Amino acid sequence: MILPTMKTAGRLSLALALLSFAAAVPAAADPARFASIRRDEAFLREGPSYAHKVLWIYRRKNFPVMIIGSFDAWRRVKDVDGTVGWMHHTQLSDARTVVFIGFTKSLLREDAKPSSSIVAYAAPGVVAKLKACKPAVCEVETSGAEGWVSKKNIWGVELGEVF
């Protein structure tokens, strides 16, 4: 039987320690991104499996969520209120939507300019389809009304996002 020397045993221990540390650290995570709820009913769970308890039932198709992590076919999401949990990827859509936030109605303007005419008002909680974004405003469509709104009045888009 061959016994390792102290030097070899030390190297072996160091290699095993580094290997176990590398396995414990997750790979670089995907950056957070927005998605929306695909169905009229979606379940937010406390963990990434159907065996985990349902924390919340969303009954609002197209409601925006932020994907902050993933595990297998599950996505860790956060909603506008900061509630965090797991949803199966089949309950989510890549369609971009936003929800109006705040305590008063938000103005939808005809153009991206702050001086353009008002075409509609949107109450807090209204969900809208996201069409385009400039540095400070986004073009949205909801209930037949289309217009530009300040990013500070919506949730579902990053402040610096432009497309």
C-alpha cells in the first residue's frame, strides 16, 4: 500500500476544498429581465417544484414580473409589490407589459415630448402592453388607448432601457 506524503496529502486536501467550493458557487446568473404572466391564473410557489406550497395565485393575464433567477424549468420572480417566489416557465411569457404605479392617474401623451397633448389617463394597477422606450418615457397600449408615459409612473421596464 502506498501512503501519500504530507506534501501530497496537503495538495490533495486543497484541491478537494477548491473543487467543493466551486461546486457550491452557482455559475454567473442571467441578468434580471421582465416577463409577463401567460394565463388567467398562475401560481407563485415558495420553491422550484410542484411539491412546494403555493404562496400566491395571480388571476391577471399579462401582469408583469421580473425574473431574478432560474432553476431547471422554474423561474424565480418578483412582482411590483416585491413579492418573490417561483413559477414554472410555462406560466410565463416573454411579452413585455407594464403596470401603472402611484396614487393618482398617469397621463398618456400623443408623443414622447412632455408638451404633447394628453390622449388618455391610466389609473394605478392598469396593465399595458409595452411597445417602445426612450430614456425617460415609454410607448404603451391599453384598452384601445395608445400613448407615451413617464417611466416613473410604470413598473416593468428598467430606467435605462431603450428599444
